[in-house]
Amino acid sequence: MRQAAALLALFAALAAGHTWPLASDLTGLSRLDNDDTGLNVWIIAWVAHVLPRHPLELFEAPMFYPEPHTLAYSEHMLVPGLLGAPLLWAGLSPVTVYNVLVLAGLSLSGWTMSLVVRRWTGSTAAGVVAGMLFAFNAHLLTRIAHLQALHVEFFPLALYAFDAALTRIPAVNLSATSAARPLSAPTAALALASAFVAQALCSNYSLVFLSAALLVAAVVRAPEWLGPGRLARTSALAGAGALAVLVVAPFLWPYFQVRRAQGLVRTIDDVRLYSAGWLDYLTTGGRLHYTWWSHRIFEGRTALFPGLAGVGLSAIGLTGRGSFRDPRVRMIAAIGLAGVALSLGPGLPGYAWLHTHVPLLQGIRAAARWGFLALMAVAVLGGYGVAALERRWRGSPYWPAVLLAILGVVTLEALRAPMGFVPFTGVPAIYTRLAGEPGVVLVELPLYAGPAVSENARYLVAATAHFRPLVNGYSGFETEAFRERAARWRGFPSDEVLDQMRALGVTRVMVHLG
């Protein structure tokens, strides 16, 4: 327990270091220069606002008024919102809480991966390196504006629980301590369902990614749960799947309703635009490589470079003596390969067919983000590589220096600090006044739509002070009615526009003259 706590403290320190200077001023710094941050600040504040009052109205978010189920235009981010809710209820600003959740997501993701790989390999050093490769990589460190992408702490736990439901393979014992007693199949299945649900309720993307990862794992390890004498394992896994579907389904239903009523579907052309190519796997924002060569290809690409240390260590993990006989290694390698293939989007034969026939895929616009599975695989296999080196060098006076060099290179390759942030001075007081006025329906002008719709994000941040119905909104989707309304209301303050506003129920207009 003390070692686990020490590892959590280590990853909290690494999160602060990789995002520096964020930890130095959690209340005054922000990434609100990126409008996606503004949307996500609003979402976590909305979750904390609505759940104690009207929990069944989570998706009836007060933006894009008067449309229903508007939270389903974007990610609901329930689990990050729940994590931040006590801080919001205590009076911290949504921007401050967002910053805390950024650090928490990176810290917890690295920590859980370190615990899983430590259990699988028996090596604390392997766990630390795997956690670093998992949480502080080229992809996640370029997505500080997307809080949901940083909370992948339940992903390793789901893979661990799936493995535990199938196998009794003990950890390799590199220390004097014995391996923990393995979980029973029913207990592991319940842990799998719990981890899956928690990860699914962080992000719809991670729901799809984890579902695909577990499907690949089930195929690779089919002999362990299919066939005579394996009924208990099969039943436990089936029960875990049924339980997970039962819990997650209500959170998917509003997305289905919006899809049916508003046509919220990512077209295959959208997916093609945001798919990966081989250059994405060479793209990184890490200062060392960015300055050296990555700046030439960075613009417009998804950063998926696994790092030279990660590639080298994972190669050792794959090719070490007996490594590929380990079903965990084969499982993780297959998931990584699947991630690379799916990140190509329509460039992968059959992806277009899957997009048409698998509804969950129709919510995935940025296919390049499937590359996260490849980076996850590099992290786990890299941990196996460190464990292999530790077995080879154990007892050597040079091993501490070798390990220190590995830790240094992994950190240096990913390091983007000091990161760029902008100041946040708070929400103007005029918005707080709206919270005490009954019957408010607000529109802020200019009302942005189309290519400029993200400009509404600043209004959403201000709306966290009142959560009154707001005609403005921002997401990756907007209705045709919203676009037409924005075009017509450019004629404000004509009598025609004022009549349309009254007919919609608008009671307040905020005009930004600047």
C-alpha cells in the first residue's frame, strides 16, 4: 500500500512537471485560447450543477436553446465531472477545477498503468516506465484542451481484469515479495465490468476504443475462454458484458435520439479528413524532437510518435526470451496493431463498411485517435522490456545507472514544458446577476455559427455563473435551425429579429460591441 501511494505521488509530480507552469497557478492560468477547453470547462461545471438538482436531466443542457438533449452534441464527461464536483461545490471556479482535473487525469492514468504492469512483470521499475510512456506521450501531452482524452485511468484496469478472468499466471517475482493471490473469475468479471463502465463514462471515444481492445483481446485469447471446461470463465465474461451494457446504455440513448432526430452522424468523408498516415506516427510536440525535425510535419497532424525509447523497449519486450509465449504480451501487441490499422480510417480496407454497420463508429470523427491503442501497447510492452533488462542486469552495479538513463530519455523525449497558457481573470460580474433573475433565456451577440461556431465557447464559460438557457452553443455538431437563426439574427436590432427572439422565448440579449 505504501509503495502504491509513493507511485501515485511520483506520477502527480511528473504530471506537474510535464504541464509546468500550470501547477504554479491553477486559478490564474488556462488553455481557454483553445475553444474546446471552454466547452469542456462548461461541461464539467454543468455535471456538478445538474446532478444534485435534476440528475435525470443531465443531457438537457442549457445551450443551443430550445433544442433537446444538447449535451449529446458533445461528450458528457460524467466521470471527470463527478471527480471535480466536490471542488466546484466547495466554491472553486470551473477553470481551476478543470486544471486540477488535467493533472489528476495524467497522474491517475500513469499510476494505474504502473500498478498493472508491476503486477504483470513483478518489476516496479517496469511499472514506472510503462506508466510514464502511457500518460506522458506525444498524444496526450498535445491534448490538454481535451480533458476527456487525459482520463484513461480505467483502461489498464479493464485489461488487467480481463486477463485476471482468464489466467492464473503469477507475476514474475523479481523481489523478495510473493505475488498477490489471483482473483476468482466472478470477481475479475465484476472488476472488468466496473472498469469498463468507468472508462466508458469518461469519453465516448474511450468507450469505443476499450470495446475494440477487449474484442481483440477476446479473439487473441479465445482458447482460454472457449471450449470444454471453460464454462465458468465464459459465463463470467458474458455476465460482465451484460452488466456493462445495462449500465452504459442509458447514457448512449440520448445520442441515439439526437442521431435519429438531428442526423448527428460523422460521415465517412469527415473520418477520411481526420485519419492518420505514417507521418502522424512521427509527429510529436516534445521539445527535443519538435525542434530537431517534428516542426516540419506537425501542423494539421495527430501526434502519435511513441518515442525512440518506447520503440526500443517494446521491441525488447516482444523479443525477450519467452516473451511472446506470454498471452498478455500477445494480447497487447494485437491491440496495438489493431489501433494502427484503425487509425488509417477509410485507408484500411473494410473501415467504410464498419462505419456504415457499427453505429458506435459513426460517432468517431478523428480516426487518427485510434493510434492511442498503439501508444498504450508501446507502454505495456516497454514495461516488459524494462523487466527483461532488469532480469538480465539484476545484481549488476550498472543497473541503477541504466534505469536512470531509461527514465531520463523517456522523460526528455516527451517533455513539452514549459507549456503555453493564457491568463484567466474570472467571469464578469454581470453574468452572476443573471443567476438570481427568474425566467431568463439569454442570447449573446454576435451569435456564431458555421466555421466560427467555436467562438461561442467564451459565452459557455461565462454561463457557468448562471446556467440559464442560452441560445448560443458550441460542439462539433450544430443543427440547421441553429445556423439559419444565426444568419437571420445578424439583422439585430431590427423589429423582425426582435419579434423572432420574443417568439423563441428570449428575455435577455447580451451584446458584445467589441
